[in-house]
Amino acid sequence: MPYVKTRDGTDLYVKDWGEGRPVVLTHGWPLSADMWDPQMMALAEAGFRAIAYDRRGFGRSGQPWGGYDYDTFADDLADVIAAAGADDATIVGFSMGGGEVARYMSRHEGKGVVAAGLISSVVPYMLKDDSNPDGVPAEQIEQIKDGIRQDRFSFFRDTFAPQFFGVGYVTSPVSDDVLDWATRTATLASLKATLACVDAFAKTDFRPDLPAFRVPTLIVHGTGDETVPIDTSARAAAKGIAGSQLVEYDGEPHGLNVTASDRLTRDLLTFLGR
């Protein structure tokens, strides 16, 4: 199942490893499903079926002009789940991928989902406004888009090092090879998708979606996350999702899937084992 065709005809590249109870993973902006490789390998070796796909406009998936909104992203997730026959699935979203999980739970009423995970997630709401005074200012969002338009190659390299992976302020910064990979992967995405998704993940309010989480939900976030600050994301999500489990990684940055890869894998396996 290398590709799934969505309801609007977009081809999504899908990785499907292992056999067993399915775990469907959505990736962060502006990367691809490959960011999940270490966790997918561990899940498959532990007897799970690990499924991850490149979001529309990113990685090896098609690059349509439209559809970069969370209703469409949730429909894409539904189409992947249906094509894979992934009944009784756990769905796990990283960063902007957490929004897909949240919108799927409300828009598709959590069909076929038995558990959920939000990792370094943007849920429930990032943008600073009167209802969210500790959020990210709109001016900062526009600066991100301006940087991408001017020189996205330099922008991504400069952003991944300090903000995404914490180079310079965590005890185990990632290698230059990781930074090179992340930058190359980011530049595979269409410019249209890259820009449109900044508005999507930064300005979509998922607070109304939180009551739709009626399954066990794991929330993992780094306290040193400068990209998606923990107070307005994970801690707020934990308050709004009944029965959720919040695990804070002290000092870890946004890209804890790399900087705390082994710990994240263990926490996911422990959660799935329950």
C-alpha cells in the first residue's frame, strides 16, 4: 500500500510496517513520515502494525493547490485508516499532526479509534488573542511565512537547530547530519503547502474538538519547547481531555522524537500496552 488516493484525488504516500494492532502516526510540519522511523521500527518489532503517511503537499505525497485545512487533513486521515483497514487503531499526532488527531476525533467521531496520542502537539490553540493571552503573537506567525518566502532553505536550517532540536541549550544536541536531513526533507514540500500549513496549525482553534476525545489519550511535551510552548498546548489539552495522561519531558525541545527518541518509544509502548 505505497499510496492511498484520497476522496479529492490526492495521492498520499503511506508506510505500513509490521503486523498486529494498528498505530497510525501523523508527522510534524514541515517534515514527512520518515520522522517516525525509530518509533515505527520499535512498534513493528513489538508486534504492532505501524502506519505513517506523508501529509498532502509534503514528502512523497501529491502537491495539490488546495486542501490545506484541518477538515481536509482529518478526511485524509480517515481515508488512510479506511484504505489500511486499520480497525481498533491508536492514532498519534506530532506537532501539527496533533491537530489532525483532534479534528478526526470530532469530525469523524473517532471512528475505529481505541486510543490517541498528542506528541509536542499544537492542540488546543496556538494563536494569541483575547481568549488565549499566552499564545503565539500573530506577528510571529507572519515572520515565519516571510522567512520561508525569502529563503526557505536558510530559514529551515536556522530554525531546526535552536528551536526544533534545541541545539545550544540541551545536553545532547543532534548531529549536523540530522539537521541536514530535516532541512532536505522540509524543502521537498511544496511552497504552497508549507506556507498554508503555517496558518492552519497556528490559527486553528481545536478547543471545541477536545470533548470528542473519549478514548485513553497520551500527551507528551517538552518543557523546553520554544516552538509550541507547553502551557498553551499540552497542559491546556490535558485539562480539556477527560482522563488524559500528561507526561512532561523536563528541558526537552520541540523535536523530542529525536532528542528523547528512546524515552518516547518506551512511553508509547507502555501506553499501548495498557
